[in-house]
Amino acid sequence: MRKKTVRKKPVYKKAKKKSFFPRQLFLKVIASFAIIAAIVFGIYHYREGLLYYLGYKSHVPTKEQLEEKRLSDVRNFQVLNRHEGKALGIDVSEYQGNIQWQDLGAIEETYAINFVFIRATVGDDRLDRKFNKNWLQAKENKIIRGAYHYYRPNENSLDQAELFIKSVQLSKGDLPPVLDIEQLPKNQSIEQLKVGLRKWLQAVEAHYKVRPIIYTGEKYYDSFLKEEFSDYLFWIANYNFYREKIQDNWLFWQFTERASLPGIEGNVDVNIFNGDLQQLQFITIE
């Protein structure tokens, strides 16, 4: 007897509906909105600096003024504007060449220079080639001056202190001496480096009867100096675009290395003192 063949009904799969808004396109739109939002936020945040830079302020620079005094970047103006009332200064060395001290004006005709730190010595054997001239000219032009030593970790710390002491004569009204430490040692440990730094600081303090200031970068400060040298005041370098305020525990903040002002060819560092001019005068040598 022949079996009946049962035919199976064909199964039809429902076709997937095509997405009206593909996922990749959705992600691209979200990313575009995020970029636009970041640009808008940046423009708003730096609106004052941008307006100044583009010449939309009430004072529109002439072509000659733009050639003579340029704004290195919008952030410089933003930072200076946020520290109105603070004492401002620069630091110089032989790399600034022959400074025309009598022509040294205000940054962007607005921010007066109250003080200058001048490199005096390097390591255990070198006097900055422009130190003597810069040191004398700063005094003659009535700018509060300070001297700093560039420390070489792999050279004897007491020899370095002796060179600085022989080269720098501090007088009433000068800022305390500064130890500039930026390098890591090659042939000694960090602990040995700290011993050498302490010896330099103690020798210089014993001679001048005033406690030195330490200059360094923020990362160096956080990693190696913050804890063990907390009994000293610090001058910190940080050029980060997003940092716009001086820290409460910093005595000075070097916020840019790319500023310009009359009397100096090329770029120069600008520093903010954590106080006004009267407070700056209070920390000078009596």
C-alpha cells in the first residue's frame, strides 16, 4: 500500500526591516556633535583671549604694533587676565641675547614687569655669559632682581654652591637666591641627589642668611621634592594649556616660555608671583 506523502509547507523567514537610521551613521552624528560641542566650549572659555587676539577689543592694534608686539598664544592673555593684581616677572639668561633694558615694556602694553630672575651660574664651572651685564642693568632700571643657579646633578653640590656664592653679590631689595633643578642624575640615586640638593641649599643659606627658593617643573616637584623639601618655597614651571590658576602653595608660577615684550628679541618666560607687588617686596632681602 503506497504511503501518502505529506508535503511540508515552506517556511518563509520574515525579512529584517532595514534600519531607517543605520548604527554607523548614528555614531558619526554623535561624534560630530561632541566635536562641535568641544569647539564651542573652547571658544566660549577663551572668548576674552580670542577677542583680544583678533583685535575686536576697543583698542585695535596697528600693523606696526602687531609687528612689534605679538601675542604668542591666546592662553597667555587668558592667564594674565585671570591674575590681575599679581606681581609679574620674567626670567632671562644668555639665551635672550643683548636685552635692551631701557626699552623693557609691559606685556601687550598692559601687564607691567615687576621682577626678573637672572641666571648666574651653571654647574660647578660656568658663569652665564650675560649675567654681570643683566644683573647691573636690572638694578639700574629699578626692576626687582633675583639670581638663580642651574644645578647639574652629576657634579659636586658644594662646588656648585661655592661658584654661585663667588659670582653673586646680593644686596638689599634683591630676591632670595634660587636653585634650579630640572635634570635627573645619571650616576647616582635619587636619594643621593636629594642629599646634594640639601647641601647646596644649606651652604647658600648660611652665606646669604636667607632661605633659597627652589625652581623646578610640576612633575619633578610632585615626584621627588614635594615631601622632603616641604620646608622650602617653590617656583613651579607648568605650561599646560588647561592650567590657568596658580596653586596656593606655589610662590611663583612660570606659566609660559613663549611670551614677547619690547626690549627682548624672541621668546621669554613669564612668571606670576602669588601676591601683589607689596607682598613681593616683603620677601626681598632687607
